[in-house]
Amino acid sequence: MVVFNLTQFSGKELTALPENGRIPRNLVGIGGRINTVSDTILELKKIKKSFGGNTVLNGLDISIGRGEFLTLLGASGCGKTTTLRIIAGLEQPDGGDILLDGESILSKEPNRRNVNTVFQNYALFPNMNVEKNIGYGLKIRKRPKEEIRRRVKEMLEMVQLPGFEKRMPDELSGGQRQRVAIARAVINQPQVLLLDEPLGALDLKLRRQMQLELKRLQKKLGITFIYITHDQEEAINMSDRIAVMRNGVFEQIGTPNEIYDHPETSYVADFVGNANIYRTPDKTYAIRSENILLGGEPECMIPAVVEEKSFAGGQLRILFALEDGQKITASRYGIDYDLNTGERIAIGWKEASAAEVIDNG
């Protein structure tokens, strides 16, 4: 866990600092700022939820900053979507509380919470054109027609779809439908926007394009985004912070750099970036494949045998078998590397590249 020098947080005060001098991760906001009450928009406090005796959420605690892009990252069944549904008011927790701008919203109906949701299937009304889909929330609020038309036009310009007012949903591409869904969600100016794997149905190229688009929109709007995904690359590319979930708890909360370079557990190290887990009799380390050194370096002192070579995603991956049975993968950009299957070599890594982790994988 990172130790902060409080002198860098001018204008921010903590009423009590833990005895170990460390600031809890759930209080660390965008860019390492402390989430005091003045800049925290949403808080989950000891949230619990079970279905039929199966514990899905087991006491979630987190503070989310105003204007932050937070990603809930985890495998299927870890509790991501349940967490989002509880924030939206579509599920009630068995215990705990949710504070929006310092006030509990547990007793409020979904339409009374200043929170909107974008679903993976977009949920556009098929019988309404783009203009009516986007303006639907304002119509329900009985806003004047001229205001609705003006606001819809502003939203379409923001999502770079000017002139699409009269298009029907089935006349739009997947990326265009996604933009319309986002415009409909933000036209009511929610304090928090929830996004449940909104890019999951898109192809890889369009998904990467929309990642950049979503991040651009989030910064322009200044709205807090809480984003769900199981895609580690998506989380790292888009987020201010990532909350890695496992079995209904937050395994680690931190910036993308913290999660990738300083994982706290072997599970986080393996789930985010598929790090090598190297075990000694008394300690466990996580080493990223790109940091494995191959022969000729002073650190290369571990005998290994090349077991397999494969090429994927622009990277050559070389699997090594160690004498004690452990496996280590090294990665290099390029199509080939002058090593053959069965060849013996000494490998290693720099001390700074090995993160000591709790072995819970």
C-alpha cells in the first residue's frame, strides 16, 4: 500500500490518520487525491447481498470521487453487476448503506436517484427515432418541447451524431446505438452514470474506438462513471481507478499503474496482465512477462528450459520450465527470437520488477 506525504495535499484535511501512517485505499481518489467528504460523490458502506443462501457481496466499502472514472473489474459471478444494480436501486442490499452526495439513497426509488444506467444491449425503444429516444427522460419530466429539441441537438453534437434525429435504432450501427444510449442517459444530467459492460457486444476494433470515445465524453461531461467489465485491457485504458472484485469483495483498489505494477495479491497479479507467480520457500512474487531477462544479464541466474514459443497480439511469448517445476513466461515484441524449444538458458529479473504479493491465487 502506498504511503503518502500529507504535505502534498494542500487544502485537504484528515481528521484522523491510521497509526501506521497509511491512508486507506478507499479514500484515495483521482490522481492520488484524498477523497474527503468535499470531493466524494458516492460511498458504499458495508454493502452485503445474498441470493438463496449464496453470499454475493460481503461488506463492500468504497468512496468514489466526483468526476472519477471508476471501473469494477472481475470475472463472471464476482458481484460486479449486483453492485451496479444496488446503486441504481434495482436491487436492495441485505445490509449496509449507499450515500450519494452525503445522503442515503437506499429508501429512494430508482427514478428518484440522480443516477442513470447504460446497459450492454443499449435498451433503446425500437419504435422511437433517435430524437425521441434521447429526449424520453425530459418528456417524462414534462419539459417544454422546445427545450427537449434543443437539448437533444446538444447531446447529438456531443456524441458526434448531428443530423441523426430521425433515424430509427435499426438504422444505426452498434457504435451509433451505443452513443445514442449514452446521450439518453446523460441528458438528464445525472450525478453518476453506471455502465454495465456497454462495449461487450462490439467487435474488437469498434470496442477500442469506443473506449477512447467514452473517456473523452466522461472528461467533457465531468460526470462520475462507474464502469463494469471483465476486460483488463479496457479497465487499464479507461480508468482513473480500478476496483478488482473477487467473491463479493474488493481484492484491491488503486490506479491502473498501482494495480498493474504493484499488485497486492497473486490473484490480482494473474487476473490483470497474467503475471508470472514465482514462489520461494517463504515469499511469493509477481513478475510481468515483459520484465523477464534472457541470458547475458547479471540478474540471469535461474536455469530454465524453453518449453514453448507462441505468437499472439503482436508479441512473442516464450514459456520456460524451471528446475523446481515452476513455469515462467517471457514476452517480446517481434515475430521471432533466437531460442529453440528444448534449449537451456539462464533467466532472471531486476529486483524492482518483482512485486511481493500475498499468495491467494
